[in-house]
Amino acid sequence: MSFNVESYFSGLSDGNQILYYKGNIDSDLITRVLDMVEEKLISFNESPKLRKRVYNVLVESLQNLYHHAGAVPAGFEDQTSERFGILSINKIHDGYRIVTGNFIGAEETDELEKRIARINNSSNEEIIELYKHILNHQCISVKGGGGLGLVDIARKTGNKLGYVFNSYDADTYFFCLDILVNNNK
């Protein structure tokens, strides 16, 4: 039996969900989501510092979905999305929890897990140095990224990146990234 994407994400809501989206990730959607979340953060009277951090992390998260979402596997309910992704944003007591999800090929999981482990095992100072190193020695991948997104998220939040690879079928995983953006930094 394959991983049930909808069940997993419906279990993420703790009652304070401010946004939930599943479907195709394109540039128009990114703009709409960013505008909508910015308006909600203002209506919640969040501090400018927290609003900026949430907004910047959301930009990186959406760009990751846009650039790195793998092909939708055969048999998945949504066969019309070119770049299928899921986004959930929940208000928590001291900030926001942003969770994204997308399909990736099984062959991509080891490298991605190593990158996240390296980030999570680094101190704040090491993350800043890694960020600078990537900026100065950046090579653009075939998917259009330079490896900076996850490092930048960790740098801006000061928190570890939560993640899980859920096996969908023999060739495909559903990668979920769980990010906490709070007032601790």
C-alpha cells in the first residue's frame, strides 16, 4: 500500500491552520500565497521581524517546491499537476510551522538526507559559513537550484529542519519538510 498524502497532511493541522494548499506549484500560485500570508501576518499583528522571517522562509520553501517537485507517480489522484506539492502553515504559540511536501525520485533521497543532516548537525556559525561558501562557489543544478535554499531556511530560523521520506512506491518518495519559524532567533 502506498503512502496516503492527504491523510498525512490532514493530520498536521492543530486547529490553527492559516493556509493549506495541495496541487500544482507555479509562479502565479507562489505570488498569491505570499500575498495572502503577508496579509494574515499583518492582521495577526505579528512583529515586523517575525513577519519578515516567515515570509523569507516561505519564499524559500515555495521555490524548493517549484524547482524540486518530482513527477507525479502513476496512479496518484492528481495527474494534471506538472509540479504537485502540498503546503500547510499553522500558527503555533510562539510562531509558525510551515510544512511542505512533494514527490521525489528514490535515487534522490540519500543525497538530500545527507544535505539536511549536514545542516542539522551544524552550529549557527557553521551554517553561516556554509551559506557564504555556497554563495561564492555556487553551481546551478539541472533543476535550477544552487543548494542554498535549505541552508538559508536553517540560517533564518535558527532551528533544525524536520523531514521525513514517505515511500510512495518502489521508485518514488513523498518528501515532507517541517520548518519552525519562531521568536527564538
